Amino acid sequence: MSDTQPTFDHYTPDEYVSEHIRITPTTLADGRDFFYMDDDPEFVSGQRTRELHDPRPLPNRFEPHRDANDKPMPIQAPQMRRDPLTGDWIPMATARMNRPITAGPGAVASGNPLAARKPGDPYQDGEIPDTDYDVVVFENRFPSMMQVPGEPDTVTYVDNNPLWAKSTANGRCEVVCFDPNEHALPADLPVERIRTIVEAWAFRTAEISAIDGIQQIFPFENHGQEIGVSLAHPHGQIYCYPFIAPKLEQELKHTEAYFDKTGSNLLKDMLNAEIEAKERIIFRNRTWVAYVPAAARWPLEVQVSPVRDGIVTIDQLNDDERWGLAQMYSTQLKRGNAFFDKGDGKGMDLPYISAWHQAPIHDKRRDHYRLNLQFFSFRRAANKIKYLAGSESGMAAWISDTTPEKIAARFHELGPIDLEAERN
């Protein structure tokens, strides 16, 4: 490996990344894209190199192959069908039934596929070719959505009935591993490592935005068995939809209607209103503000927004904002873990979902949107989970077990609002 950084078609590293993060692309045995994102100076400089060869005898994922009984196996391309009552597209990926599970009551895998390769270990079906890494990104082996060459994305109909539209789930799913230590907690990672993770989100957003057929890019993190995590290793995912997901579609309808009525940006005005009200702001730095929304649904819910206007996707953040985000994310994870007191003052490993709301790629309504992070937990007490029962699941009519002001008041007990003051 030379000391020259690789180049990419749509992602351009800034000065910090050029000097402190190295992105090394390769492909796995079945043809999936894989990227090392190193922040170790020896790898950044090119003094040391990563293993690029995946030794597993995996068949090419786009070529038909034979099963254990020598029967031909066609490509299992995910399909999606549209619900005529809501207009929502529902991906259906039967291949995910075969994915490994290392967390929760259904755990069956004998090894961790997200861990670095261990020489001599009997489990040798891991996704990482090297024996160590900093951060890695790769295409999911068991994706909910996948673009298959030659598969048309035209709409046809189930049973030839125009009520039931169907098409290929022509998207993309990637995994982001945050750290090689399979027992690490994201909340314990240093801010410098989280800065690398932020760069991974920006890198993939920039590159994937240019792929034909992708409409929305959704980086997210599921953490904790209660959330339904199947792999305990610290990691997140990036779903790239061939449609605009229902949640974002609803938000776009409201942000566009608000702009048509007022000429203003709804998400910006919401942020300004929270800043003016002060009560629900829980922490901030020069580039980001975190607050509990005035109409929060979850028993622990936080929205994190950039201060600067005009940012609709993560790749538009400048270096100062990416560092500010790394600090905010680290603070959010630490204070989230301290939120519920079990009586020993130690807090808990909080189950949570961290969801990036980015503007759609091609929809003209993107100009009136604004990047934001929604962080929330199902937990409503140290020993209680909020279950989505009849009203929430059946009618999507939410009933909160607390108030946003109480959530914010608890966060205020956990540390100062001004993170610059805390850093000093």
C-alpha cells in the first residue's frame, strides 16, 4: 500500500481525513463491497497494511449455485409489495431467515461474524478478512434489499391483480462495525473513534447517493436485546431504500406544506422554538443542539440538530460539524446510559435506536428539509419496557407514559447543557 489515499467518484475527504483516516476498499469472497476505515496512524500513513483477501469459499452472490443436495438454487432477490391502503412498500427478504444470531433468546451462531478473524479459531465464517480493524463498512450478506444485475425494477402485480403492486426491493444494505472489540459498548468509545464513524456515514452517503434507483439513505443503530438486536457486536447499519420510507414521507408532506404556507423551514423553526423555550434543551455545542421534542412519543427521546442552515444530508457537514457531532453523540450515549437509576448509581446499558433523518436524494422537497438525528429508547423505567400495544401498533395513535419536560429535567440532572464549558 502506498502513502497515497485512495480516491472515490463522489466522496472527497477533507484535510483532517486525509491526514488521520484511511479508507481502503476491497471485495469479499462473494463479491460484496468492503471498506476498512483506519484511524491508527500506522495504517493511515501506509506503514502497515490491511489483509484484503477473503479466504472463504463463498459463491458469487449474483450467480445461481447448488445446495447441499446438488439442486440448483436461484438468486434469492428480495421483493417488495405495496400496501394499497397506505401506499407503503413492504420489502420481503426470505434469505434473512438464515442470518447468524449471537444475541437474545434465539442465539444460535457459534461465532461472531462481525469480529476480526482469529487465527486457529474453528469459526471461520466471519466478515472481516484481517485479524484487527478500527472501523469497517461492508454490504450485508443477508440484506433486506439488494440490487441484482439484470433484474428489472418494473412494477408488476401479485395474482395479476392491480391492487397488489410488486417489484424487486432494488435497494442496498450495509453494516458499519464501530470497533474490533466484540464486547465494547458504543458509549465507551473515544470521541476520536466516533469521529471515524461519523466519517463512515458521510462517506457512504456521498457514494451511495449516486447509485441508480436509490431514493433515501438511512444510517441507524439498534442497540440492546430488547430492541431486537441479533448480533451483539457494536455496529450500525445503512439502509438505502428504492423508495421514500413512510416516516420520511410524512415529514416531507408537513415540511413542504409549512414552507408553502410560511416560506420558512419547519425543522429550523422547531429548533429555534426549542432554543427560545429553553426548558427542553438538554445539551449543545457550537455546531449542534440536542433537545427533547415538545411532542416526544418515547419515554426517552432526543432530537439532535445542526446549528447551520442548509444541511440536508450528513456528507454536507464540514469538519468542525463532524467533530461537534462526535462529541454530541458520545455525550448522548453516556447520558442515556445514566438516565435510569437501578439504585446503585451506575445506570445501565440502555437499549436504544439512533435514526438519521436525511433528505431524499432526488425528491424536490429535499430543499425544504433539514438533517436531524432521532435518538430514542423503549425503556420507561429501570425495569420496565414500553410495549406498543393496541393504540400504537393498531392505529399508530401514540400514548406517552411521561412528558417531554420530565425527560428533559432528568437529562439536566446528568450534566451541564453547555458542552464547551464541560470540556474546559
